[in-house]
Amino acid sequence: FGNLGRQEGYSDYLRAIATLTVPGVWLNRIEITQNGKAVSLTGRALDKSAVLEYVKTLNTRFAPLGVEFKTLDITSERAQGAPGSAAALAVVAFKLN
């Protein structure tokens, strides 16, 4: 398959991600590149400790697949409340490679 990806596809990657739930963590983007050797996840969480728990478990699940998440960027931001509401929620945005 060369640059087209893995012959067996990426369902095992997506299953590892989909079955991992950490309260207060959600994903916005999943990127699988370099024939499955590089995975990038972008998301948000209610706090930094939830992200760290998520990364630790994710690395355990991806180890048998030959993928290791080595870099984590976390930034604080404010998420908008419900439409018409002045309330904002403090969250962290993260990118994991």
C-alpha cells in the first residue's frame, strides 16, 4: 500500500481511542499519518489532570500498535456558555503527538 496506509486499516487505532473514556476529556480531531506510525489528537478538557490521565492510558493502549505519544501541548482557554448566556467555562485545550 505504500503511502496509502496499512493493509489492515486503522480500526484498531479508532477502537483504542473510542473505548477510552476519561470524564471531562473530549476530542475534536484525530489524525493518523505516516502509515500509522504517527497519531495526533486534539481536544479539550475540564482540567489538566484529566488530560494527563488520558495520555497515560492512551500510551498503554497504543504501545502494542507501535505508537507512542511523546509531546503534549496544553493551553488554558475559556469556552462559551449556552447561547445568550454570559457564563464562560474555564477549560484546557490540548494537542497530543
